[in-house]
Amino acid sequence: MESSFISNLDEWIKMQKNLLATLKDMEKQDKDLDRLDLILESRVAFQHMMRTIKAFDQWLQDPMVIRHMPKEMLEDVKRTSWQILRELLELDIRHTSEAKELITKLGKEGKLDPLIWSRPLFEEQQAQSSRRSTFTTM
């Protein structure tokens, strides 16, 4: 079991190093990305992050890790994961706030794509504010 465990770790490290090298090479390329490229590259990044996070979560449930990983390594994982979480939350808040402002502005100007928005957003907001809110109980 030990040799297969070590072999799996070697493969994972090799795969992650190859991906990191690819990302560094892509960052060096001075290219003007269009909107689709930006979306695709962002989605690739999120997919790899989710995969790595899932693997890290499984790693931290592995008895081999739980039993043998030194506290210093666990402190590094905790500190770094919280830093990444903080940055992700800041990105999410910033992006969602900017998107909300943009959609609201475009809605007020009547510039939202009618194929996506069935009626003007500004009218929808006015209709919601004039209705009574419902109260839900559990």
C-alpha cells in the first residue's frame, strides 16, 4: 500500500507542476483576449481550483495524513486556505456588486437583451416594490 500511495502522490505532484508550468507560459503570452477567451480561461481556472480543493478536502480526511502530518504543515494549509478564501470572497463581492450595478443601469436605460430579460428590469423592480412581501413559515 505504501508504494502505491507514494506513486499516486508522485503522479499528482507531476500533474500539478505541469499545469502550473502551462499557466505560467500562458501568462507570459502577450495577447489581447476577447470576451469569450476571458470567460473560457476563467472557467478553466475555476474548474482546476474546484478539482484541487476537492482533492485537498479528501486529503485532509485521509487517515495517513491525519495521523502523520505535522502541525506546522497543517497550520500552513489552514493559513493559506483562509487567504485564498478571503481573496475569493473579495472577488465575488466585487464582481457581483459591479454586475448588479451594470444590470441595474442597463435596465433603467432599456438596454438589456430582450432574449434574456422578459421585461425591463426597472419595471420589474417597481412592480415588486408595490407588492406586499410574503411571509414564509417552516
